Amino acid sequence: MIPSPDTRHGVILYAESVDVSFSGFKALDGLTLTVDEGELRCIIGPNGAGKSTFLDVVTGKTRPQAGSVFLGGNINLLDENEASIANLGIGRKFQRPTVFSDQSVLGNLLLALAGHRSPWSAFRYKTTTESQRKAEELLETAVLTEQRNTLAGRLAHGQKQWLELAMLLAQDPLLLLIDEPVAGMSDEEIEKTAALLQSLTPEHSLVVIEHDMEFVRSIAQRVTVLHEGSVLMEGSIEAVQSDRRVQEVYLGEC
């Protein structure tokens, strides 16, 4: 039986004193970070600050040399592998969308609802009334109802991003980790992406890594700034953008 995280204290993710080194380079240096249940948190910082490495640790891809990472107050993620972490309710979306290009938008969602990740499952999976209903809800959430029968490979870049996000939502994750969701998008796509992510809370908790500061301003409830593998500061977007340290190490290059 898959355990449920204990969120009675309002925390969905807790990382403390996490160290990660690669060939002498310290990617994370005593990183301590807490994400509240139902929160939309943005993490920013210059290249090499440790943003993606942190997500790698949370999802089990990278094992730290020191520290602890908990889902809720009771599940030690460092005791779990990548597959079990996904089953615990942590979903990750990378910058480049991954969808089944030769399947329709609806077909992609039905496969995700079935829990499959192989094209062969398209020939084995039988749609149920419940999966069809849920797929329709996800189409609406991702603003893809009109594209339901379109092959995923023919979607615009932004639409592929929304489809992959909907496929993650099909697994009903507790925590979504999203890496640079608006890279390469048009202004209209960015606006729709902001609305989509905001609509997911408080039912889901989100951690978003992003370099587009206007996008961060439009969605963030709280912003964490990483620098050289640790937290430089944390607060509202207004506080972050007015902080002299942040301006010196990061905002000048945005």
C-alpha cells in the first residue's frame, strides 16, 4: 500500500541541509527549503545555482551526499527510488515536452490515465466511462478540447506543453515540479500557461523553475532565489526584485 504524506503541519516538501557534489563541484551546498501544501512556488537563480539539481534530488535521480528530503512529515524520499517517488505523487515536467506524436491529444490522455508509457499500450488499453470523463476534464483544463482529435505531433509548442502537463495531472499528483514551462512560447501562450498553472492550486502543490521574470511575477505566491547551491533569499516577487543581493547575482543577467 502506498503511504500518504502527513501534511497536518501544512508542509508538502521539506529539504534540509542537502549537499550534492559532482567531481568536486558543489551543486547544492546545505540547501534548506520548505514548500507548503497547495502552494505555487517559483525558484529562480543564475545558471549553475542548483535549481535542476534540486529537482533531481526530489525525484530520486540524484542522491545527495548529505541532508534529508521529506514528502510531508513522514516519507523520507531518500529511501525511495525514482519509480516509487512517482507513485507517491510527485510528477515532473521537463522543459522539452514529451508526448506520443502519432497519437491524438485524447489518445495521449487516455494512455496517461491508464498509467502506461509505451506506444504498445495503445493497442491494449480499453477506454472506460470513467477514463473518458476524466480525459474530457483534462482537455478542458489544458484548453485543448478543440484539438482532441489532432495528432499530438501537429500541436503548437505551447499546446504540447499543456498536453504533457495534462498527462501528468492524469496521475493526480500531490506535487508537480515544472522546469521552465514558458521557454519558447509566444506572449499569448505564456498568458494561457500562467492561467493554467494558477488554476491547479490549491488542489495541487507546484514548484516552478523559470527565468522569465514577468511570468514569475504573474504566478508566484512565493519566490526562492538560489545562488551557488543554497538559498540566497525567499519572499514575495516584489521583495526579491528589490533585494540588492539578488540584483547583483541574478537579475542583471535576466
